[in-house]
Amino acid sequence: MLSVHRVGLGLWHETAALEISFLRLLPDGADPIEINGRVMLVDNARETVKDGVIRGIRSTDTPQGTISSRLKHLPSLHLYPDPYLLGFKMLFPIFPEPEINLEVGTDIEVELVGNAKLPDDLAPVPQIPFVEHEAELERDLTNLPERTLTKKGREADVVNIVFAGSRDDLEKAFTVAGWHQSGSISTRSVTRQFYSFLSRTSYATAPMSTQLLAGRKPDLALEKVFQSHEKRNHMRIWSLEDTWEGLPLWASAAVRETGATFSFRHKGFVHHVSEDLDEEQETIVRDLAVAGCVDSIGMIVRPVGHVLRNATGEYFRTDGSMTIVRVKPCESSAGEPAGASYKNGSWAYRYLRRQILTVRSDLIRSNCIYGMFELVRSVTGVVRQKHLRRAHEFQRNGCDGTSICQGGEPTPKANQEFPAIGVANVRGVVGATPGGYRFIDSDSNQIQAASCCVALEN
């Protein structure tokens, strides 16, 4: 542990910081291996990581904190105390915990700063056996839908994992791996979800939106969180009529959520998903394998598009593969239940810290200059997201000549050199068609129609 900066009462620091260095690996039955590693990511955490330093949150960087600082500028007959400001603080007395608390079992990704020398006699990592008779299983899953649907019939997540095993083994496997069953939607759950949003804490059994597979609701809805309301791994699992080698089959759609915002368009909170869908498959296999619940794994390639959109318009990438996981009774004990949120110090200590941090934040940020800075930052974020969405529209991976460009994006400039996938050598794009673009063939110098999206350099 190289350095630690606590918030304390907030007199010196608004945010906490923690720097950890990893100096050696301890393989079983071998000498230690010297390394130089630093933290790259804390999975599903509120904290961010920059240059190997874990940086905590600012307690006043919340919706209620922002509104509170803006209410100071409302006209009032009483300069102090302001009745509007006091009333708002009485309605929302929630103050997130600013200290960093990494509990046992926290998933941390570490990157090597320099090369590490491995001994020649280092034992190889044990590999998970591959599924046998994979071709037979692929024939049984031929008619399995590729996507789940919302209640309104819009395509949502990709069916990317199939489990083989009993329901009891499947539920115990995810329990041991630290996953939790999603709760149902109720007044209590909505209230708790709103509280976790304001306090920037996790909700281990938060309800999930309903998705359908072949017209059916999922039999299991599981999620894995750490201490963030915005980030979680979640999956929906459906039972299948087919069996394989006497074992029940379960189809699932897994995705990783990386953020959450309130959407007026969707009339509620919308979670942003990770662009890399294949990474979520690897995460689930890793979690179950570490828990000792995996008997064998396999892979089936399906004709799924490489760049897709979900029901809320988020883009994600996939190589089209579907992971097969054969579960077994777990070798490890059951995982720890979801505990209460971490609280530092007594109630009086936290109350004093809250007042100090609030006054400090108001002195720095309750002015028109910082308000303009926040506005510019927000507008920049919106513009950046728009450009990313536009880039995804054009830069599609693995175009096979049958996909159609969607979104009504502007036509690229003509007389530019663009590479094309699956069509011809393109000299320039001159117009749009219902199925793609009209382009200039550099060989014949004639305008032709492309039924495939053109991949652009710029």
C-alpha cells in the first residue's frame, strides 16, 4: 500500500484516494515471482482509477447536492436560514459515504507496468475441459431465438450463454459466485432503488425490466453488484424444452451495465451497457469456475450481427458466439449474503463531516462561474455521446453484404477514398439508398448501389 488519503472530517480532502502496488505472485508449489503491477479497474465500484490510484467519490456530487447549492440563489425574505433550502434538506437528508471501503472478495483488475520474468518450470494453469458432443448440442439449439424482446416487441439483449444442469445446481453455482436473485417490482423496491440512487450505494436485489424469450418471462433473473447503483452484471435465464445428455438446458442473455441516467424519453432510469458483450460471457465463466461449479465449457458460432442495438438504443459488439457451460455441484461454500452499506464513525461524526463538506462545496461551486463550467461539461458529454452513436452507425464490424444502415445518418462526403467490406473498391459515396449507399467504383468509375453498410475511415 503506497499511499492512503482519508476524507476524515473533510477539512483537507473532499475525496479519498488509495494507491496499491502489487509486487509478487505466489504460485502454488513454486517460488514467488517478482512483478510490478498497479490497479487498472475496481469492478462495479463507485470509485474511479487513474494512473493506478483509486479515487473516491465526492459526497456532494449528487442530484440533491447540486439542487441544494442552486437553491441558495432563490429570492427569499429571510437571508438565513433560507426556508426553501432548509425544507429541501429535511426532505433529502441523504449523504453518500465518501471513504473507500474494499471488502473481501472485491474484483480488481491489475495491469503490469513492466515485463515480468516467468520461471521455465512454472506449472501451466489448469484448463476447463471442453464440452463433448458439441455438434449434437448445436443441432438441438438451431431454433433458439438470437435476441430477447421487450413487452413492446423491440429487440433487447442477445442470447449468448446456454447452461446444462439442474436448476438446483444452477442456482447454487451463482449463489456461491456472489450473484443474487433479482427482486420483484413493488413500492418498497422502487423506494429502495431511489434511495440507492441518492446515496450512491448498491442494491443487490434491484428489480430488472421484463424481457421475453419466445413469449415467456425468464425463470431466473440474477445480478452481481459491488457498491454502485449504476454498475452491475446481470442475466436472465429461461428453461428450454430440450435436454442434453439427460441434463436440462437453460438459455440466458447476459450483459454488463456501466452507468445509469434518468431518461425522459423512457420515463425512468436507463442503464448504459458495456460495448463488449463477449467480455460478459468471460466474466460469468470465470466467476463460476473460481467457485468450482463448472464441469466443462464449449462454444457455438451463430449468425448474429457484430454491432447491435438494444431496446434503449445502446450499442454493443459481439463475435456472434454462444458459450456453453455445463455446471456441476460446487466445490466451494456459499457466498456471503449482501451486507448493509458501509458507514464510517458515529452519527455525530458523520453529521459534522456532512456540514463541513457541504459548506466547503458551496463555497467552491455555488457561483455562476462553476455553474457555467458544469453546463459546458454536460453539453460536451452529450455531443460526445452523439458522435459515438454516429460512429457506431457507420463503423460496423463484419458486414456480410446483407445488413442495412440505420439511424438516418448524414451521407458522407463524395470524392473521398473509403474502404468497403463485401462490395468493391469504393472511391466515394454519393448518396443513400434504402439498403445502404450509392458509391463510385474505382475500377469502372461508375456509380453502383451497395446493399452493405460502408465502413468509413473518418
